[in-house]
Amino acid sequence: MNKPDIPQLRTVGATGEAGKQLGSALADAQSERSKKPSARRRGVFLLPNIITTASLFAGFYATIAGMNGRFGTAVLAILASVMLDAADGRVARLTRTQSNFGAEYDSLSDMVAFGVAPALVVFSWGLSNLGQVGWVLTFLYIACTALRLARFNTQSDLTGFTGLPSPAAAAVLACTIWVWTEQAGGAPSLLAASAVGLVTTIIALLMVSNFPYYSPKRLGLKGRVPFVALVLVALSFAVLLADPPLILLLLSTGYVLSAPTQFAWGWMRQRKSA
């Protein structure tokens, strides 16, 4: 029985122009494969983004609590968001998990926790008594927070802050409401609402100002310090526990006034020497 002819497979060596085209095609394919991100790069780092999500949830919870009249709970949620915001960046640096996605996510979380949340809490507390003026002041604070975060994202030098940081601004408003609920309580008067409205306006303008503020990133925690430093830390905790609302308000207010005071002192010295 005759067997059908089976074509033999032969390896033909590409030469000349065909060889060049084949080599170019292989090089292009290898280049395309190298450009494709790996599976690890397409994902996100979990640990710092979990902390950022917790900060975002704390800001959202503060908004809900403030709208329901639970201002003490709202204040604690905002302060918790401040601490979480300070933790996520440090954790990302320590674990070397910084990413552009984490930076953008952190900025959006800050807008909710330190822009929308404190503004709506203050509005629900007393700025609503000011009528249309209260709406304007609330929007001014939110808008200045957005501008402050946008400018921070475009800064190349992150060793200092230009303008008041939004967490510090939120802490001042939160501690102000906290002191009122602990000391006075009840519905605020028109005078008290007007005073807080003035504070809100000043803080909003300081966020978009050009005053240089000290960055906590300059504070090194890895080196050795004298033993007395640990004693001072313990003493600070004892003072804080004596009256947390008032002490935190004084500390945050001192940080807010530090840059304008330094600027005024330098201007006075320069004018005196001239």
C-alpha cells in the first residue's frame, strides 16, 4: 500500500532583507513585552491605603455625627482622622510603599476629612444661625482646603509647608467645638457663632497664604535623645490628660499662630534695623 507523501518540515534560515525584517519584528515584540507592567506594579500597596481608608471613614463619620447633633463624637472622629493621616505617610516611608496612587488617594481623603467634615460640623453646630453668611463661610473654608491640597500636591519641596496645613486647620475647628460642648454646652448664641465664623475665615485664609509652617517630617525619631526628653514626653501626656479639649486647642492654636508671629517678628526687626 502506497503511503501518501508527507511534506517535510524544514528550517529555513532567514537571510538578507527577510532576516532583517524578522529581527526587527522580534525586537519590537520584546520591547512591547518589557513595556507592559508586571502584575505587582498593576496592584496597590495595602497597608498605607488601609490607614488612608480609615482616615476617610473617620471624616465621613464625623460629618454624619455632626449633622445628627452629636458634636462630641464628630470632634473625636476628626481628631482620629488627623492621627491616621499622620500615620499613613510615615508607614509608607518606613515600609517603602510610596506610590502616586497612594498620594492621590491621601489627598482625596484629606479633602473629605479636613475640608468637608469640619466645615459641615461647624455649620451644623452654629454657623447655620448666621443665615446666608454661614453658607458663605462654610464654602470659603472648603474651597480654601481644596486649593491648599492642590498647591501641596504640586510642590517639589516637601520639607516645609507653604500655608497652614489642612489637618491643623481642622484640629482648631474641632477643638473649638469640643471646648464649647465641654464648657458651655447647649445651642450657641449668635455672638458665639459669629466668633467661630471669624475663626473659620481666618483659618481658611491662612491655608492659602504664603506663610511658611514647620513640617513634622523634620522631626527625627530614630536618633538618640537625652533622657530628659522622655521625661518631658511623659509630662506632656500628664498635662494633656488634665484637660484634653483645652490643651489640644491651645496647642493647635499655637501652631496656627506660629508662622504669622514669626513673620511679624522678622518684619519688626527688619524695620527697626532699617
